[in-house]
Amino acid sequence: MLLAVDIGNTNITLGAFEDANLEFTARLATDTRKTADQYAVEIKNLLSLYSLQTEEIEDCIIASVVPAVGKSISRAVSKLCNIVPLMLGPGVKTGLNIKIDNPSQLGADLVAGAVGALDAYHTPCVVIDMGTASTISVLDRNGAFLGGVIAAGVRLTLKALTENTAQLSSIPIEAPESVIGANTTECMQSGLVFGAAAMIDGLLLRIEKELGEKPTVVATGGLSKEIIRHCTSNIIYNENLLLDGLRVIYEKNN
């Protein structure tokens, strides 16, 4: 069984694959203060929760945008399963033709999402990942990674609002009944949810114009499901896109 681990700034997503079948997914909080031993205990408990033994994990692939946590998770998996995880980075075969100015700067999460999209969808393709940051990746009709967009994530925007204003407090991130809010909470929710949806729609129109053709659009990550339901664009939701991408990358290297 293959353990795929996607380490983001806020959450760590784990998935176990038996061939191409995703047997389970689970999440841990990303915490740079935790040691490899602490993560080992948490991962072992998660596996037990899904009735898996550490001996059943035959290999592991990790994508991380938090290097310190990536190292801790790698050591944790090594201790638990007696394997050396494959860390997504330079030298790992992805099959992705990266056309940005400096390919080495492309985040492991964006690589995994792009590979997952190429494996499952028609090109050209746009991948939206809404986590701590909201990112948009653009793949041309030949599957080449052209570049994209990075914006502040919805939770990050809310945090900035509440920490830098005297009279605005934290709120649930959900759409109000009307764009025109009748109270402070609704006004903030409108700006966060409808504002993010409008940004996505606007950027997709501009991307389509630059590509010269209509792309397949797929969204993943954190708040995507809540936001894209308020978009006017046709967007496919795939919760496990990055894990699927990691599985494909693992297969290319084995």
C-alpha cells in the first residue's frame, strides 16, 4: 500500500492507495513545533483508526511546502514503516513540462495538482487550489505548465480583517443570503465568499482569453467547495486531486 502525504501550511493530508484505489484520507494540523516522534504517534493512530497496520505501508511519497515539517514527517514514516519516503522535488520524475521562468521555484503542491489534473482531465486545464493561499495553475493544450496566479486565501483574508480592525470579529466562512449584507457579519461573509467567487470568475475569463480557448477547470483544497458553488464558471470539484497526482508521480518513479 502507498501512503501519499500532502503537507500544506495549515493542514497535512494523508491518503493510502491500494493500486489506484484511495482507501482512506485523513488530516493533521501542520505544526512546525512537533517532532518526528510526535508525528509518528499521530500517523500510527490514524492508521489504526482505519484498521491498517504500519507493516501494510510499503512505500510513501511526500509533497511539502513546509520544509521542516516535510523532514519530520519523512523521519516519522521511516521509523514507523522502515521505508525511505520519496520527497517530491528536484530530480523526481513528474512528466510535467514546466515553462515558468525558474522551474525549481514551482511548489510541490502545484506540481502534484498539475500532474493529477493531466492524468484525469482534458487540456488545456486550469487548476484552482484554495488553501492558505488561493492558487491558479494553467496548463496548455499540450499539458505544459505555463504559470498561474497566487492570491491570499479566504481564511488569510479573514484573519487580516479581524486582526487589523477594531470592530470586526471572526465569523463562519459561508455565503449569506444576499450579496448586499444587512449586518456586519453578512457584509463580511459577502466580501469573503462572493468576493472570492467573483475573483475566480474574473481570472478565468482573462485566462481563457490569453489561452485562446476554453479550458477544463478543476478545483481542490480547503474552501474550494464552498466558494465555487457561487461561481458562474463551470468548475469541477476534486477533493483528492493532489493525492492522485502524488500517486501518479510515484508510479512514474517506480
